[in-house]
Amino acid sequence: MSDNTPNAHVKKLLETLSKLRKDIAIIRAELNEHNDRKETLFEEKDKFSKEIKNRISEIRKLKQERDSYTKKVKELKAERKNLNDTLKNNSEELKKALAEKTETLGPKQARINPEKIKKQIEDLEFKIETEGMSFEKEKKVMLTINDLKKQLEGSKEFLEIAGKTRDLRRENRDLRKTANSVHKAVQDNATESQKRHEKILELSNEIDELKKKENEAFTKFMEFKEVFNKSNDNLKEKLVEMNKINDELKKLKIKTKQEVKEKEIKTLEEKGKQVNEKIKSRKKLTTEDLLVYQKTVQDEEINEESPQDEEVKKDSDEKTKPKVEDNNEDEAAAPDKVEEENISQPKAKETEKPEEN
């Protein structure tokens, strides 16, 4: 195989690797952009979800308050009904008592007012007790009192009925006052219950709108997530391809080093022969010749199998080792550099998959 063929292959691999690195950089940038957009949409969707949750919590609280007011309204309505029923019954009794009162008076007593008679009797009795009267005058007043008492005695049943009607009127008045108070409480509690019911409807409409926005954000989030996943899969493929090229370049580099090593050994052997010729002809050795000679000796020592042979070799080297004159700086040239083909081996980055939400 010629030297140009491996180099051409390596060059092609490096060009492909360079293009892959550029593609990976572009894909990574796209991934970051898609991920940022994806996260923004998820946060937007999450924001709508939290707003929905808050409104649902508020609705639950309002429902409890509304139900409490509604329950109170029912209780008050029942109380108001009982009051109205009692008031209705009392009104019927009052109506009957008034009719009975009219019948008790009769045609003759229709013009008599028992209350007024009773008041007259009390006034006359007070007058007798407080005023100094003659016997004749006091006698006349007593006759008047007795006459009034006779009239009042005839109206006793009437007075009882009158007292009953008076009590019924007072009771009805109190019942109406209580019933009106309960009726107002019914209206107030019903108003509070209605306010909360309307607020619940308002929040329910807001939740419907928020759910639409939440679904839209989630749909967009899933779209960008799909785009993100596709880009991520593409990145994985590129990284796998890049790793394969890196592995192949690594193998070629090992192979090239072996070839260079063999070439170096061959070159050293040839130079060793030249140094040996100089030694045999007892020519002056340069610094480079000396380095070649030392390297050759070291290689030979490594290849020796027996320690005794090594000692014999060492003694022989001491006897045959030439004298080196290094008086001329121009002759002590720097040793030739052994060129080694250097193949750039890129380090494959660890595949990193951005976290998904």
C-alpha cells in the first residue's frame, strides 16, 4: 500500500469529522432554542393550571358560603311561615271575638261603653275619698256609683270579650313585627347567597377561558417537544457517527506509529552500518554518529539472552570503543529528526441529552 492512500483516507475522515462537528454545533444550538421555547410554553401552561386551581379553590369556598346562606334562608322561611300561620289564626279569632262583642252589647247596650263606665266609677270613688262632701251630696254620688255598677255588671261578658280582642290585637302586632324582621332576614340572606352564586358563575366562565388557553399552550408545548426530540435523535446519530470516525482515526494512528517505528529502526540500522564503517576505517565520528552508535549498542544489549554474554560484550565494547574528537563545533551537527506522521485525533464529547420536562 502506498503512503498516499492512507493519508487520503485520513484526510477524508478528518473532513467528514469537521463537517460533523459543525452540524453538531448547529443542532446543539437548535436544541437549546427548542428547549427554551418548550420550557417557556410549559411554564405558560403551568401558569394557567395554577390560575384554574386557584379559581376552583375560590369556587369551593363560595359554594360553602352560598349553601350556608341558602340553608339559613330555608330555615327563616319556615319560621316566617309559622309566624304568618299563627298571625292568620289569631286574625280569625280576633274577627270572631269582635263579632261576639257586637252581639253581647245588644240593642240597648250598643251605646254603652263599659270602659267609660268603669272610668266614671273610679273617678267618683276617688272624689268621695279626697273631697269633703255633705252627707246628702255623698249619698247622691253613691247612688250614681251603684247605678253605674249595675250597668257595668250587665257588660261583664262584654268586658271579657273586649279583653280577649285587646290581647289578640297586641299579639298580632308583635307577630307582624317579628314576621317582618324574619322576612327582612330572608331577603338579606337570599341576597348574599345570590351574590356568591353569581360570583361562582363568573369564576366558572373564567375557568372555561383559562382551560382553552391551557390546552393551546399544552398543544404547542407538545409540538415543540416533538421537534426537540427529533433534533435530539438527530444529535445522537451525529455523535455516534463522530465516535465511529474517531475510533477509526485512532486505529489508523496506532497503525501509522508502528509503520514509523519500523522505518526508524530501518534507518537506524543503515546509519549503524555507516558508523561501523567509520569505526573500522578509524575515521572521526560526529555527535550524530555517536548517538547512532549508542542507540545501536543499547538495542544489541536488550537483545542479549545471557548475562555472561552481556559482560563479554561490555568488555569488547570497551576495547573497541573509538576515541571521539569533538573539537569542531561544525562537525557536531544536531541529529536528524525522525518524522512521525501525526494524525489529529479529536476527542469525542460525551453525548448529552438535555433534560426533558
